[in-house]
Amino acid sequence: MTNKEYADILLPGVKHTWEEYEKMYPERNLPEGAMVTRYAPSPTGFVHIGALESSFFDKKFAKQSGGVCYLRIEDTDQERSIENGISSIIESLKSFNITFDEGPISETEEVGNYGPYIQTKRADIYRAYAKRLIEEDKAYASFLSKEELEKIREEQMKSKQRIGIYGRYAKDRNLSKEEVIERINNGEKFIIRIKSPGSFFNKIKVTDLVKGTMEMPENDIDEVIIKSDGIPTYHFASVIDDHLMHTTHVIRGDEWLSSLPKHIQLNEMLGFKPPKYVHYAPLTKNDNGTIRKLSKRKDPEAAVSYFTEAGVPREAIMLYLATVANSNFEGWLDQNPNGNIDDFTFDFKKIPSSSGTLFDLPKLYNISKNYISRLTKEEVYNRTLDYASKYDEELKELLLKYPDYSKEIFNIEREQKKPRKDYEKFSDVKGQIWYMYDELFNKEDKSYEWQSITDKDEIKNILNSYIEIYSESDDKETWFNKIKEVCDKLGYASDMKAYKENPDNFKGSVADVSTVIRVAVTTKSQTPDLYEILRILGKEKVKERFNLL
Ligand code: GLU
């Protein structure tokens, strides 16, 4: 029996040969230096902040080189796949402006000439290449049962050996064709493994564009390539897809670094030119003094939804990830505070190669605060409304009921050279402006933050004197002069210098008087510009609030 006939028995019904597949996936017609990258998630339904980082890298390097970034769904582990996993990845990334040149665009549709881009739809392709390896005697049928595998594993653990099927453990390697066929005819289940030509004691040189050239032990494990249900394993599918889809750069987290010898070997066995590899350090967390990888199980902030639900603008998250991606980005951003990530050219050499990058929440929030401070009042209004539409019905209704009034509020100390940085995230907004809406002010159980003046009668005295002369049409100077007028009348220093020289001559200063007014209308001792707050509220409301006391 020829090897070809034998391969046909092991993997029957394969529609095309590998040579035919090679022709179906011709070279891409791209300019010199254009990168082809892929974002290759498993559809497990959870968009991790690291996934955002990963897709950002893929997209960015392809785009800046005039290349192609495609989305490939690695769903060969069906147990981990969830319903609507693909559309949830696509939608989440789209909300961060990450879209792909090729790949699935919904659960059922896709674009691009190198598809299908969902691995479970490519079963015939992997089988064609597995047949090739069988024909070339580089792969074999293995009948090791679950129990046998478990026994081998236990033995290896006990004697502190490497885990896996290699050397003397690879006992089905030398079964004759006849024996294999007989066992198959007897209904025994089998999988296909490579016949690894490597030796663990050989060191191979591998080059990574972030980590440099490293020595790693050659792979000697007879890796599974096709499982008993005919589905390929991740390693096999990924190497074939990267080849057929003409990926030039595989960019991924360094948890995959240890798989590199396997991938390099698979490329060699299949006669492929390997892509370039880029492994970047994971985001980490300081957990009571121990630095560990950000964990999807333990850390709520590992989920992108943690930030979107808090109303952190997606642009700020991307700016933060860009500071992680390239160590010189932050300096650039300081120089170009209004800069767009697209104006910055990323460099593999500037990706941190160390063991990890601390996921720095205060830094992220600081970036976010700066970002929101530069938005116009219209933008803050629209984005707060967007946020409230999902998460705060009460705020949404107020914003819709009073659009112009709300924009005036958002404009306090905004759209100026040094804008006020009062919001880190859109969920902060309500807590900072609630007192501007009677609907919220009147229902709150209020606690007034009176400062140096706490005597009720004195407070009333100040407010009564003030409301008599206050006019909402006053300009800022006139407004301030009127507060001073109240000071002079009631024995407070209208001039801070005079107060500092002779504090005993006065009941207090102009600062104390304006604080009384501030607290009376807002309950807060610290607020943005009081003149603006009073002007926007209008005399009637100011009076009403004075009367509440
Ligand atoms: N499917 C793998 C994952 O979920 C991708 C690894 C790679 O990029 O090669 O992370």
C-alpha cells in the first residue's frame, strides 16, 4: 500500500490536496514592507484588556505599514466557545474603533479572499496538510487511550520528567500500516500526532522582534495535530492559517513564547517560511507585593466592560494602552496633548520586553481626566447622555429635558487654555453637577458643608444682604464687588491683605462670605466657578435655595 493510499484511509473524504490549497491562497499583492497581521481570539466571550491591547498592536502595525490586519476566529476548542462569541468580539472591538480589513463581520458573514476565517470552517484544509505529513511519514496515528495518557502523565510527574508524548512514550510511532488499519477496522479511536524530528537536548536559536534572539530547546514532543473528532489542535491550525493567509508578523502575548519551538518545527515540517514573531509582556498587577499577570478570574479591571460601564472614554483607554505599547509614546503625548494615536509611529523595538507591565489604573484615570477636560461642552453633553442612556435613567431624563442648560453647566471652566479636570469618567458627572438640577437638589437628604461660619443667624444675615443686591446679569467684576459690598456692610474684610494684617478687626473675610453663598446654593464648600454657578442657576433659584435655610 502506498503512503498516499494509507493517508486516505486515515483521513478519508478530504476534498482538496494541500497543493490545491496552496494555489487557492496566492501571495498577497502588497507593497514592500507592508505587514500582514492577525488578531486570532478564541470566542470565549470575554474581552480582556489584554485582548484589546493585542488587537490594537495587530491593527496598528498593519495600518502604519500599509498592510492588512485580519480577524481569525480560533474556535477549535469547541467546549470553550460560547454562543454569539464572534459577534460579541466584533462589537466590543468596534466600539474601540478596532475593525479589520478581512475576517468575520457577524456570526455568519465575512469579508476577504483568504477565508474562511473561522477555523471550524477550515477542517478540510487542516486535514489535507495532515495527510501530507502522513504521506511523508512525518505524522502517525496514535491510539493512546485517556487512561494510558493519564498513566504516562502520572509517571512523568512522579519522576519529575517533562510531560508529553516523546521518546519512549511515543509508542505508537512505529506501528505498521497494517496494524493501524486493523485497529481502525476494529473501531478503535485514534488521533494524528507529528513524528517530532527534534531533540530536547538540541538548542535552537529563535528570533523574536521584541525579545531578540534566544536559545530554546528544540521540540521533541509528538504534538497532536488532528483530534479524534477530526478537528485540528490550535498549534497545527494556527501555523497553517498563518501560512495560507500570508501572515508576515505574529504578534501575541508572551504566554505563547514557550510554543515557539513547536511552531517553528511545524513550519519546517510543512515546508513553510515562518512569519516573524513578536511576543510582548503581559499586563500585570501588584497583588500585595507579588507581581502577577492580570487575571480574568481575580481582577474585575481585567474586563474591558469594567471601564465602559464606568464611562471611561474609549479613546482614553486606547491612549493608555498606547503608553504601554511603546515606552516613548507617553513623552510624545506630553508634547502633543491633542495628538491622535494615528499620528504616532509604533516600533517593535519600543515594546517592553521585560516580564510584564504593571497595569497602572491611576495613570489610566489621569489620561482619562485629561482627555475629558479637552472635550467641548457639546461633546461632554453628548457623551454623558450616551453613558446615562445605558446606566442612569434619571440623569438621562434631566439631560434631555434641559439640553442648553446642561451644556452651560458643562461649559464651566471648559473650552479654555487650562480647562478644569473634574471628571475621570462619565460616571463621575452626576456626583459633580447634581446640585444644578432642582429635581436632584430638592430630593437629596442634604448635608451642608459649612466652614468657618456656622451660626444660622449669621448665615441668614449674609444671604439676605446678598440677595438684595445680586443680579444675574452682572459681569464677573460687578458680581465680585457686590460680595465685597456685603463684607463691608457686615464687618468682613473685603480686602484679603487688610484681613491678613489685622484679622482681629474683622468677623472674617470675603472668602468666608463667598463660601457661605457657595454652600447655600450647592451644599458644597468646593465647587467650580461660583459666579458661573449662580449665573446659570438664575436669581430665582438662588433665592429659593437661600430660603430653604
Ligand atoms: N487563539 C489564541 C488565543 O486565544 C491565539 C494565539 C496566537 O495569537 O497565536 O490567544
